[in-house]
Amino acid sequence: MNDKVNKPQNRREQIDQIVVTAQQMREIEGRIFKAGMPVAALMEKVALRIAARIQSLYPLSNRMKVGVLVGPGHNGGDALVVARELHFQGYEVLIYRPLSKIKELTSYHSDYAASLGIPFYDEIEPFQECDLIIDGLFGFGLERDISGNIGNEIALLNEWAQPIISIDLPSGIHTDTGAVLGTAIRATRTLCLGLWKLAFLQDRGLEYIGDAELIDFDIPLTDIWAILGKPVAIARMTKAAALNCLPLHRNLLTHKYKQGHLLLICGSKRYSGAAILSGLGARASGVGMLSIAIPESLKPLLVNHLPDALIIGCAETPSGAIADLPDTVDLSNYTAIASGPGLTVDAKLVVQSVFGAECPLILDADALNILAQLRTIPTLLRRREATVLTPHVGEFKRLFPDSAELLPDRISAVRKASQLSKAIILLKGAKTAIADAGESLWLIPESTPALARGGSGDILTGLMGGLIAQPIKQQESLAKIVATAAWWHAQAGILAAKERSELGVDPLTLSQYLIRVLLALLN
Ligand SMILES: NC(=O)C1=CN([C@@H]2O[C@H](COP(=O)(O)OP(=O)(O)OC[C@H]3O[C@@H](n4cnc5c(N)ncnc54)[C@H](O)[C@@H]3O)[C@@H](O)[C@H]2O)[C@@H](O)CC1
Ligand SMILES: [K+]
């Protein structure tokens, strides 16, 4: 792949960009063991870090009763080491070990914990009294559905009120797809071990993961690159990577046209606000020149809200959509074109007219619906320059019915659609995924449900268009800029929700938080 994950300054930043499957984790782990690290020593090291983290989260008060759930594999082994340490620190510990057949190393830890007098149970009832539950039933070794008694006991446990900390993954969550295998623990917090597993970046498992946190245990980067390759094929978008990608510093001798010229084509009589919001998103990107094509009758409105933009009034259809661009518009003048918000499907002609543009084209909202009517894949394959699509799941299904069959595995679905269409596709969701024709895949790890609100996508389209229009640093790919826009948009939402509540993140406010969050992150 030719997409580059930036060279961040420190190990933690590099680790934070990495995402692995269960198989890759096994292979990385295998290299460490082969190099001489004893399995038991690694388990001890990891589990001591987990125990220390749990103690800092839940310091010992007068009486702290901790229930530890122990499964048959090394996830259970980790949990037993944690149980032992908490016991030594003075916590009252009890252990739920429902399966008798367990791995050898786990059984040693089990025997030792029993010898210390820690009580063992094979039913969950007594754990209702616990102040905290630690879940070490299954980690990345879970292969099949959890069924039978353990399944029922997990369902019961999920109804109780005490916090649950899951080790590595919530037991029952598939490491790669995030799917619930039969039943799963609903964790308050999950301590992911060593490297981020794919499940943390999938929408499906989110409700089970709770707050996610990575416990680093010093996996050598060389072992990671040996298995994943470098640059990696799937990357989490982090603050370091995103800030590196933003056009934060301009050349001293620049002028407005050197800072990019974005053409936004959006809005209709029916959805005039969408044009304003896209314009505000584009404005926050810092783009040198912003032109906005809208139906002629909306011109005064747009000038009022965006006096800095060049407003292009267009002929209207009887329904008040853009009929066509005026003859005076020369598409070769723009460094990027973004089209879609508020258009309505009546703006078909104008969307068709920009397919030939020889600059990156961003299509959103009704432009996507129009594209779906025109036969998505052949239309996209005819484009000579890059096309970026920003569908939500509903739009994605209309655009790529074949790829949509892979849903709810969003990562596989978006990757396939991108490979088939050669477009960069940003699939919106709690964990937005950006695929670049099978080359690279970026995932946005943090967001907020506050962004699930009419108009917030319009801000994103404008922001993304404005970023893409600007001169791109040589080493950055277009997909990474798209991911940076999505990351920035999400961060603005997170900060706005923190300061104003999730109810207070209307799109206009969101647009104002774009620069505000940037300043906060830079400081
Ligand atoms: N990757 C690493 O480098 C490290 C991994 N460690 C821990 O090891 C874990 C992985 O350990 P394992 O590979 O032993 O896997 P798990 O502990 O996740 O569980 C696998 C065991 O459960 C059984 N099993 C799978 N599905 C089942 C089902 N539905 N019902 C009943 N039994 C089922 C398997 O036969 C196997 O014995 C990680 O999640 C992590 O907690 C740490 O101890 C140390 C470092
Ligand atoms: K677990």
C-alpha cells in the first residue's frame, strides 16, 4: 500500500495507530515467545499492569469485594494473577470458574489462588454482592458461541449494577468483527492488552466495550512491523497523525489561490440551510477561496451568512433545485469540488456535469442518491481524478448493494466497495471507516452520538472539501486527508458535547468548535 502512517515522535503514538486481528496478535505473540520471552513471564507482566490499573481506578476502601471471572485460556490466567495481586493488597476476592478443563498455565495460577484461600465458585449468584467484577472469561481466543450455563450466567450478570472491567475484550465479543458470539459481557471499561484489536473499531461491539483503554506491555515494534508490514494496512487516526496532516503552517509568500479553491455545489429551496452549513464547514478548513453554487433565489441568504464566499447563483428547476451551473463556471479553476448537501435528487444534471471535473470530487447526501441512480460503479470507474464518497449506512446500501451484503461487518463492506469502485469511501458511523481502493483503511476511534443530528454531515462535507482543496503535503494521501477531516469533525463534536452536553451540539455550534478544538489540541 502507498498510504503512509506518519512518523510520530514516540512509541505510544505509533502503538496507538495500530489495529490487529486475533490472528495477527497470535503471530506477534508467537514471535515474542520464539525470541525467548517465557509465556508465564509475559502473562505475569501484563497482569501486574492490569492489577495496578484496577487499583488506581478502584482504590481499596474499607471493604472492597471483587469478583473475578476466570475462563479456560490465558485470559483466565491473566484474571487469576490479578485476583492474586488484589488479594495480597487486601481486597476481598472471590473467583468464578465455571469450566474445569483449563490450560496448563492457567491451572497453575488457579491452584495457587486456591492455596491462598481465595474462594472458588462455579455459579454466579454469590457475585451479586461484589462491588466490582473483573471479566477474564475469554479474550482473543474465543472461537465459537458462548452457550449453555455460562451464557445464562453472563445474561444475569449484565442485569446487575456493579461496574465490570473486561480484560482484553468483553467476553463473548468477536475480536475482529465485534459481533456478539451468543452472549457477551457488558463491560463498564475494557482494558485492551498490547495492541488495539479490530473489535474496538467496529460499531457492533461498542455497547459492550464501555470505556476503552490500551494497556501497553512493550511489544517490540519490530515484531509488529514484521507481521503487519509497514506502513500498516489498517490504521487508527490519532491526534498525532491528524495534526501532522493539517495545513497548519502556510508558506510566507503564499496568496489566496495558492491555498486552494473549493467549489461547493449544494442547497435547494427546500434545504437552504445545508448550503450554509457546508459553507461554514469549508470556512473552518482555512481554504484560500470558497465558491458556493446554489439556486439563484438563495443568493442573498448565502451572502448574508458567508460574506467571504463567492456565491454563484444557478438556474433553478421548478422544485427549486439547482438546474445547472452557469456557463461562466469553469471547472478547471477549482482544486476540489464538493457536492450534495441539500441538493435534492432533482439536481441530477448538475451532479452529472461535475463527473468530468479533473480535480478531486467529494459526493455526499443527494449527490450519492443521484450517483446510485446512474449506476455507481461504472460511473465512478470513468472518473480520471479521485472521488470521495461519504455515505451513511442507508446510502451505502443504495450505492453498493453487493458490498452491503457484508454488513454489519462495516470494515469488510467498505473495503470491498472501495476496491470495486476505486473511490475513497468514508462510511459514517460511531466508528467511521475510510477505505482507499483496498490500499489503506483508516478508522476514527473516537466520536460522540451528539453528532447524530441533521446538518452535522453538511459541516463535514464542507470541511473535507476545504482540506482536500488545499495544497497537500507530499507524503500525505488523499484518504488520510479524508480521515483527518473526519477526525477533526469528531473531535469538535466531543469537545462541544463536553462543554454544552450532547443536546447542545447543533451543527452551527459544531462549526464554531472546529477551530476551538484545534486550538485546545495544539496547546
Ligand atoms: N497476546 C499476548 O501477547 C498476551 C495474551 N494474554 C492473554 O491471553 C488471551 C488469549 O488467550 P487464549 O489464546 O488462551 O484464549 P482465551 O483465554 O481467550 O480463551 C481460549 C480458550 O477458551 C476456549 N474456548 C473458546 N471458545 C469457547 C467457548 N465458546 N466456550 C468455551 N470455551 C471456549 C478455547 O478452547 C481455549 O481454551 C488474551 O486475550 C490475553 O488476555 C496475556 O496473558 C499475555 C500476553
Ligand atoms: K475478557
